[in-house]
Amino acid sequence: MSKTIKLHKKSIRKDRHSVTKSEVMDAIDYFHSIGMIHNQHGDAEHYLKILLRKVANDYNILLTLNEGEIL
């Protein structure tokens, strides 16, 4: 069963989902630095990369792949 995500910009508060920078950095380290992103396949890998890029942009982090290719 699929849930529909509805975003209402007027009602979303920035602190709605409490996440620390340390938790974010740990997650990036787990999926990107350690290479666990490659354990995902198909759509899961595709959407995880999108989320990682968004968070990296928010924290001004450059995520690179082999040979300096940007994620």
C-alpha cells in the first residue's frame, strides 16, 4: 500500500522533524563514505542519491564518486 505525501508549505515548520547535524553526517558517512548506497538497487538507489544530494547541498558538502565524479 502506497502513501501519498502531501506538502503544504504554509503548514510545514522547520523543526517538525528533529534531526541533528551529527545524525545527518553519520547517515551520509554510512551511505556514501562507507559505500552502503550500492547495497540499494533500482528505485531505492536512485531516490537515496537524490536525498543525499539535497542534504549535501543544504550542508554545503561535496559528495564525489570514484575519480572525482560528483554524486
